[in-house]
Amino acid sequence: MRLRLPFVTFACLLAMVFGIVVPTSAASIPFGSKSPAQILALATSAMKNAGSVHYVSTDSYAGVVQITLSTDSASSVGQQTQKLGGGTETSRLLGETLYIFGDKTSYAQDFGVKNTKLANEWVLVPATNKNYANIAVGILFPSVLQQVVGVSTLKDAGLYKINGKEAVAIKGSLTSSSGGSSGTQTLYVSTTAPYRPLALSDSGVVSGQKVSSDLLFSKWGEKVAVAKPAKFVTATSATFP
């Protein structure tokens, strides 16, 4: 999840990307007297029971979409395809073993490596490489779960529809560990059992820069199969500084 900061977006962008419509009344929320914290607990429990998810996301800086991600995430394996600055890069994580496949544009945009000899082939990135953590973060399911629960000061933000499915919005403040000087996160939880999240929306400020992200979840609990590349080369400090 290169460069991705855990923040998501303005209502107009969210509506355009996810098809969210605000229903006429919040009086029909099916959770009864449950507090936002209790609804979040239901959602996180449902996530843990599912154990895997597919999500697509867009990350924006100063109101301009910079990164798009498509990720299949499970507890021990995951695959993510990133598009950034005209380049495309795919990462596979099997346990702690990380492989990437990118074109020259992705290497230049993502890592500042120009005219790389690693383009268009699978590359094993050792855990000791300085780029490892930045590539691997957000691919495995535990990191997705951590992002959902890393909020405080929760409140009910009403009912929405995500692609025609009803959800209750739970809004909270991002903690300082999220890396922003300020920020909010909104989780859209399905109003029908098993109450899994349908979308996640964050917005905030990092080093004086407005940043935002939108995630749309699907395929909860489906098997994620990620294969070790049949052929690969190993990155070194010389080839992948």
C-alpha cells in the first residue's frame, strides 16, 4: 500500500465513486439502542469471522486522485495492484515473503528508481530492504482490521446507501498513530446481518496537506489464493535502493 495514508474523502467524491445516497430518515436504524461503539464491535467481529476481503480504494492529495488500489486480503496471504502516475505495480505477500512486478513508470513514480533493470519481472523484496514495509503495509487482513478500529470519539452519522445497500455510518476521530495532525474516519456498516463494513471513508491533514481515501469492500470470506511466482529475481541495495 505504497504512500497510502489512512484517510477518506469528501461526500461528493464518495457519492460519485460509491453511489452513496442519504435516505430520508435515520429513525429506521435496525440496531435499536446500540451505541456507535457497540455497532463498531459488531462490524469488527463480523470482519474477524470472515477472515478475508476484497477492497478497491482511491487516495487523493489536495483533492486530486493520486493512487488507486485493488486488493485481495487474507490473514497470511494477499495481492495488491496499484496504479500511480501512469505506472502499474502488483505485489504478492505470502506470510512475510514479498514479491513485486512493476513497469519502469511504477518504479520511477513509486521508488524514484529510473531505468530499472527490474521492470516487467517478478522481484523478491527482502524484509531488510528499506522499501519492504511501505510496500507490504495494508495487504494482509490484520492491517485492514486495524485500520477500521483505530478511531475514537465515535458517533452515529446516520443512514446511507452504498451501491443500493443500506448502511449506518459510524464516524470517529483518527488517533495520532494514524500519522495525521487531524483527521476523521467514517465506517459504513451494513444494516443487515452479519453487519460487515461496506465502505470506509477518511479525510485529514498530514504536514499541512489535505489527504483523503475511499475504500469499497466486497467478497467477504471468499478464498484468497496467491501463488509464489514461478520465476523471480532478488532485489539488492544496488538494484532497488
